[in-house]
Amino acid sequence: VAFFHRQCFWRGELPLWNPLSHCGVPFLAQWNTLTLYPLSLIYLLLPLTWSLSFFCLAHLFWGGLGMYFLAHRWTHHRLAAGLAGGIFSFNGLTLNFLMWPSHIATFSWLPWVVWLGQRAWREGGTALVWATVAGAMQMLAGGPETIAATWLILLALAGGDWVREAGRRSRLSTPEPHAWVGGGQGTDVSPLIPSLSPSDGERVPFRAGEGASAGSPGFLGSGCLRLVARFLGMGVLVALICAVQLLPFLELLAHSQRDTGFGSSEWSMPVWGWANLLVPLFRTYPTAQGLFLQLEQNWTSSYYAGIGTVLLVAVAVRRVRDGRVRLLAGLLLLSLVLALGDRGWLFRALRFCVPVVGFARYPIKFVILTLAVAPLLAAFGLQALTRRAPRLGRFEWACGLGILLLIGTIIAIAGKGQVPEFLWRLTWQNGLARAGLLVLILFLIGALLSSVGRRRVLFGGSLLVAFWLDFATHVPTQNPTVRPGVYAPGWGNAHREWDSQPRLGQARAMLSPVAEEIIRLHQLPGLEDNCLVSRLALFANCNLLDDVPQVYGFFSLAPGEANDATCIPYVRTNADFATLLDFMGVSQITAPGTICKWAPRPTAMPLVTAGQRPVFADDQTVIDAFAQTNVDLRRIVFLPLEARGGISATQRTAARVLATEFANQRVSIQTEAPAASLVVISQAHYPAWKAYVDARPTRIWRANYAFQAVEVPAGSHHVQLLYEDKRLLMGAALSSLGVLACLGLWLLGRFRTASALPNP
């Protein structure tokens, strides 16, 4: 995907459409292709062989740095903040995200958006602008689940601040001399209400006396309304700036294979999945490459938060009397329950109450929220310990002992099942290693509490190393690598054995259903061998590296009808769909009995044909016709019933296609017809495509269920199909307004700051 984006970039082309997959699929509108994400310039401008890896690792660091600043603002404890940053960067889920550039980029912005977002509704001015910039960067990175988790955290924090502000102002409804200072700057009133005061040294969200006296009628609501206005303003500005990305995405989503009933409980956390927070290898199995996955979900290879993190989260919940800790703990518990899918009644209820959840897949993704809040809770836990007596208390020792007993219980349960000897050995060794690291962490925390000066620095640094060691060893291997040459562009074409390579606008290749299943379920042990076989077989998106058009692909969203049509041969394997494959121009297909050798299909049709007789039918009739051997799509074309009154061509004609020229976002066709005729294009039907016959606009009809047809009058004509995304243009206009609004707010904030400075 990055290579395709890079190719378009260096041609000076915005990649709106990918013609090489799914018989054509929107590219920019996918959102997770990072097309409009500014930092994708890293791998667009620099050599791709190393810059894409640098892109991912840089975001790993960026996310940890953001979590450090957020945790430090909340705890005012540098070691606790550093620990939070380390947990955020090196937990199992973040390390798994390294293989998904979009996910690692979106996740890395989460702490920045939370940190700057809270400052925005508390301080306003330029803080609102910086929060909007961070929110827009995360939004453009394109991980919807992480974005939703981020704004859920923001909403919860804003709600907490709103309640705290309302309580503060209601308590101050009776004016007192020391609680009021006239003018706009006011004083910190948090000492008057200790139960609601923020952490030591943290700025209170609002000040008393901003525009009204404490006893005036508008005093109670002014701060709360300001909070709501700033929060909503930040959300609106982020949406405006990202409209250029969001509007095409929403258009694609509306026409995609997904709807509110698309999601299910598939790939949810197993009912015993919480045990993997203590023993990461519990009930996992190794793949051919040595990666360990849970038995019931393959979305992430790990969501391990750290054995010390579990301890410190418990300490935070027990020791810290802070509303944010209770809120974060509630979010953590909520996410772990929702990740269970239908096994936890809450997910089923959520899908019923909020149908939009049905657009998403895999409940296991709720662990994103788990790993977002766990580092902050751990930071609060460490902060609480360092403020107590110079030793661990009974609760900490009891909690540590309880975790050790749970680890022992999990190991015992693992040994009772019918588990291969090597898996049982790895599991108990994995559990004992976590137990040993927990003991080490308890010792280091105890030594840290009782030490001063340089020894305190030494034990603090050792504690960070112990946490990192826990993450580095929690599974045998999580991110295997191969040499860059495995992904060399064009390598597959040089090693494939086929007599005629399919090219854009001429023909397509198709990985057979049997070969696709073998590659997906029975991978080779050698990493390089497995990657090279995938290249030769055009598995998933490997065709993009070799510029080979293929029938299928690996994209989150595709036009609904095109997705159905291209999936039919893979889903209904008991029928012969030669008619459909011929129409889609499949000239090469995996040879029987092989997975990466190719056999020609001489019956493949050109991708542009003309003169077919229109047959008006409903969608199900067309789908059934694909499996009928007596249907010839060279002679007829299926059109929807609503096209009956809009088509003047009624019979088959001797129309000819004289020439065709295909580009990523443009198709040019020269035709000649003795009478009004239909020109049929084997390209996915999508609303952004517009047709012009001799420069005059004409309608594109949905043909053969999922493809395109244009009617031309008698004579010689030039037909041109252009990808013109009006939603993109509308979004660009809105994004420009958002950028101008942010610039105006920034200048206004700077002006107010300069005006507030005393004259020399």
C-alpha cells in the first residue's frame, strides 16, 4: 500500500482510486492508507526500504513521549511519567502495531490528544489550537477504533471536569472575602474544596471571578458553559480540518460492504483472556513462523500490559483518592468486558443500543482502550507509593502475593489440558518468568522508597529496565523481520512463469480459492520463503508491488456490489463461475494443484466490450446467472430494473471498441456503433466515477451487478470516464475553513497574551 501511494506521489497524482485490486477500489477514502497524513512524507520522500520502518519506530517513540508529558502533568512525578511512557511504548499491543503503519501512527497520537485536549478546554486560547492540531493529526492517521477510544477518554475527562466545576461554583455560591478577587484573573479556589482539588501543582480548570461575582446568578454556569464550548469547539475544528478525509470515507462507508449488521463477536477475547495479562503464553499456539496467537482471535499477537503494571494499577485504585483514577479504572474494566464480545453481555447490549458499533469488526479491539489507560493508572500507583512511608505497605505485599498465586493457578490449569509437551513447558516457563520479574519489581520499588540521592536514581532506572525486560521477554518472538529485498518492486514478475502478464486495462490475474486458503491457513516455516510465495501467488496486496491487476485484494472497505462479485468465487466454491471470471478479464489463474504457478485462461474477455443486448433484472437474478454456463456476457449485459426507462438501446448491435487507455483515475475509450449501443466496462461501479461521451456528461449504469456501462449513440465516439470525487472537493473547502479558523484563534491568543504583558 505504501509503495502504491509512493508511485502515485512521484507521478504528481493524488491516489484516489486503486485499479489493481477488487476490480477497482477507492484508495484515499480507505482512511487507513495514510494518503493525507502529513508525516507519510517520511516514506514518500525517503527510500522506502528503510523509511517505512523508521516511520513506525519514530511513532513508537512519539507515543511514549506523549504519554510521559500526559502522566507528568497528572502526577508531577518524573519517574512515574517515564514509567507510563515505557509501558505505553513497549506493551504487547503497541509492539504488534509496528506491522500496521496506520495503527501505530494513530495510537501514538492518543496521549498527545488527551494531554493537549484537556489543556484546551481548561485554558482556551492557543492551547485550543495545539489540541486541534494533535486531534487532526490523529484523525488523518486513520485508525477509527483508536480515535474512538481517544475521544471517549476526552469525553469522560471533560465530564469529570464539568462535574468538578459545577460543584466548586455551587459551594462558592455564598461569597467570601478570600474566595473572590475582582477582575478577570481570579485566584485558585481549590484549597476551599479539598475533595475536588486536582493533583498537587496542577492548574485548576477554571478560576473564580471570570466575568461575574461568586454570588451572581450566572456564576455557576459560566465556567461549565465555557468548558462545553471549548470541548465542542475542539471537536468541530478537528472535524473541519479533516473533512477532506472524512467526507470521502463516509461516502465509501455508505456504499461499502459494511453496515450496522456487519460486525459480530468474531475474534473477541477468549473467556479466559484476562489470564494472558498475567501469563502471556497461556492457551496460545505457535504459527509456522514462531509467533504465538490466542486460540480464538488473530487480530493481535499480544495485549500484555506488564506484570508490574497489573500491580501498580491495583495500588492506584486502592491508594489514590482522585476522580481521574476512578474514571480510568472504570474505562479499563469496561474495555476488558467489551473485549469479550458476546461472552460479556455488555457488548451485545452496546450493539443493540448503538447500532453504529456494527460497522466495526472484532471486539478484541477494545483492548486499545485498555492499553491507553493502564500506563496512566500505573503512573498514579507509583506516585502513590513514593508519597507513603519509605517501605511497601501490607496491601502491596498482599497484592503481590495474590498475583503470584494467580500465576500459579493459571500454570496449573494450563497443565491439566491436553497440551503438547513443548507448549506446556513454554507456558510454565513463561509464567515463572513473570513471577520472577514481579518479585524483582517489588524489590526495586521497596529499595526505591527507602533510598535517597544517587541510589534512588539507580533504583529508579533499574525499575524502568525491569519493566522493559518484562515486555521484551513476554513472548518468544513478536516482530520477525526479513531482508528488504523480499519486498523489491517487480521481483514477482521476474520469477513468475506465465506466458502473458496481465496489465492494467488489459486483463487480470486471480489466486484460486484453494490456493488462497492454503496460503492463509498453512504458511511456510521460513519467513522469507513464506513472503516470496505470497509474492508469487499475488496473495493479499502483493500485486501492488508488481503492478499486476487482480480480482481480489486486502482492503477494509470496498464498494458493496464489487466486493460481493469478487468474493463469490471464494465463498461459493461448489459452483463454476467461469462466466463471471471471463467478464472480469481473468487471463491467468493459479494452476490446479499448485499455489504459485499460473495457468492461462484463453476465454477471458477484454475489460471494455460493446454492443451487448440489455437485460433488466434484479440483483439476485444476476448473481444466480454468474453460475450458469448458458449465459454469455459477450452478448448480453444485465442492468438494474430502474434502468429500463433510461436506456434507448434495446438490441444487440455490431458496436466495436477501437481503442482503450487505462490510467489509475481515468479510462479513455474509442467506439464505433451502427446504432445506439452499450459500452460495458469491467470496473467496479462507484458514484465518484463520471462519464463523458464526446465531452458531454452521460450516466454510468451499474452493469452485471457490480460494474459499469455507458450508452453511446450511433457513430464514432470518444468515451471518457473520470474519477471526480465531489466529496473530496467539498471536504477540501471545509478543511480550508478549519485551517483558517485555527490560524485566527492562534493569532487572537497571541494578541491577548501580548496585550496582557505589562508595558516596559
